[in-house]
Amino acid sequence: MLKSIIYICTFLFIFHVHSQDSLSIKHHEQELSLLFVGDIMGHQSQINAAFNDNTGKYNYDSCFKYIAPVLSKADVTIANLEVTLAGWPYAGYPQFSSPDELAVALKNAGVDIMVTANNHSCDRRKQGLERTIRVLDSLEIGHTGTFIDSASRAREYPMIIEKNGFRIALLNYTYATNGIPATFPNIVNLISKKTIIADLTRAKAMKPDHIIVFMHWGLEYKQYPSKYQIDFYNLCKNNGADLIIGSHPHVVQKMEFHKSHENPHLVAYSLGNFISNQRTSPRDGGAILQVNLIKKDSISQIKDAGYYLTWVYPPKVYNRKKFYVLPIAKFEALPSFFNSYSFNKMKAFAKGSRSLFRAENKLVYEYKYNEESDSYYLSEVKEKIE
């Protein structure tokens, strides 16, 4: 009898210790999902579509209603704002100024942070650059890449993101500003070896878990990265960045997760267009990249990464052109949602993008859609492209 009691007590003690150990391990394990969104453009037809004749106001919420569930489910969503919020008069290409309501709708859809260093940063010169910053601040949308002056850059850069026990540094640069230099004392971060190395050195001193560099680079409409992109990817990677994200070409380019590298890191050379009126394939869509981080006992690493293909659907609603960003994995099973021409265009974009990623990507797979659960899952199978 005594032996039985001792055995039971011993078992309960071991079970208690094991349970406490499991809880302790679980307690020390944290996760963070990061979402990266490509080029947010504001062509004149998009501005016209957002205007409500009855209210005399602009509203972009409908543009993102179908993609909002993807954007909002991530812990942190970062997007490339490739327009200014310079106020009236609003205009599209070549010198963009979109209504503030574009930023409002993006926040409503789940975007947390905008990178603002791109070739259109100075489209409306000092007024445009500074007003864009003020609008984003008023909406409590984080931003980096452009600055009122050197003092604000010194104070705010690199941007530090703290979420779920993670500490992330975010940097942002552009190759140029379309021949319109920043007006003193404004600053637009330009791609420069000396500057990037100095900024990465400063970022590392801040002891982040990860360093992101969002680069506006590359050749427009080219689906393969240039030597310039590859050189600066290596520069960033070799100086401490482990997430290098690209924009500007307006088409998707390959994504690589170097998991077994001595310095594990990920590069996405171009995410393509998130929303625009560029209708020629493959400019009519893009990819959203999700990177999942995991942290155990203060050691953080990239757990996995995947992409969502998106396509811009421009139907006419009550004789007015509209723009809807669609998650392809969900809507390719809904042909009745489209006219046949648009459905076939979306399918062609999807086929071309999947073929490129299947051939070029490394350990970055597609998020597929499950209709029964109305949710997405990461598929690590390179399926046949039909």
C-alpha cells in the first residue's frame, strides 16, 4: 500500500514538473506575423472612381474590402505608399497627389505602416512631402523614409517597431526622385552604400530582433532583378539586414528564404502593384508577402514565409469604373463574380506569376484558400501550373 502511494505521488510530481516545464516553454515562445504590401498608386481614374457625386467626398474603402481580411489579420502590415498626400488639386501620373481618404481606407483595411521613400516622394515638392507626413501622423499611421528635416530623421530613424515581445528595425530607401530633389530641409532617403552601412550600424546598436530594409529599386516592368538590386541586396544582407523587401518595378520578382544560410535571411525583390490603373499584364496585379517570426528564449528567427497573389478588378458599377483588390486564391473559384474577359485576365496573371515563382522562389510558397473555413493556409507544395 505504501509503495502504491509513493508511486502515485512520484507520478503526480513528475507530471506536475513536466506540465510546468511545458508551460514555461510555451510562455517563452512568441510569434509575430509581418505582411508586406507592394506599390500603392493613385492614377487619375482611381481618384475619379473614389469620388461620390452625392456627398461631394472621396472614399476608397470599397477598393480594399475584399483584401482587408488578409491585411488585418497580420500583427504588422507595411505598405509602399507611392503617392503624395499633398492636398488639392488631386492628380495622377506623372506627379501624384491623392486624397487623404486613400490613407484612411488603407488604415481601415489593416495597414499599420507606410514606407514613403520612392521616386514620387517629391512630386509636389516641399508641400507634398511635408503634408504627407502630417496626414499620416494625424491618422496614427507609422511611416519612414522621408523626413521634415535632419533633426526628425536623427530622432525617428531607424524606425523601431515593438509588438508581441519583438523589437524590429525598419529602414527605407529609394534609387531617385524623378529628377526633383528634396527641398531643404526635407530629406528623402536615397540608396547609397555609405548611408545604408551607417544606418545599419546604428540599427544594430539598437539591439533589434530583426532588421528590415524596404528598397525602392530595380527596372520597371522587368520580372528579373537587375545587378543593381542584387548588389544592394548583398550589401544589406552582409551588414545586418535579414529581411530585404523591394518595390518599384510594378511587376513581381522572385522571393528567396535562405533558411540554412550562416546568416538566415529573406529577400523579395519586387512585390509588384498592389493597386493601380496599370492594366497591361503582368502590371495588373502583385503579391503580398507574409513573414512569420518565432522567438524562443530571447532568440528570434524567421519561421516561414509565403505570398498571396492579388489582382486589381476594375468593373463598372452604375456606369462608374471601380477598383477592387482581390485575393486570387479565393476569387479564382468564383467566375460568376466577374465578366469573362476580366476573369480570364486574372487567371492569366495568376498563371504567369505562379510559373515565375515556381521556377525562381526559394522556400517561399503560396497561401491557398480553404472555402469551408474561409481561411488561408501556407502550401509548401509546388503544384502543377494549369
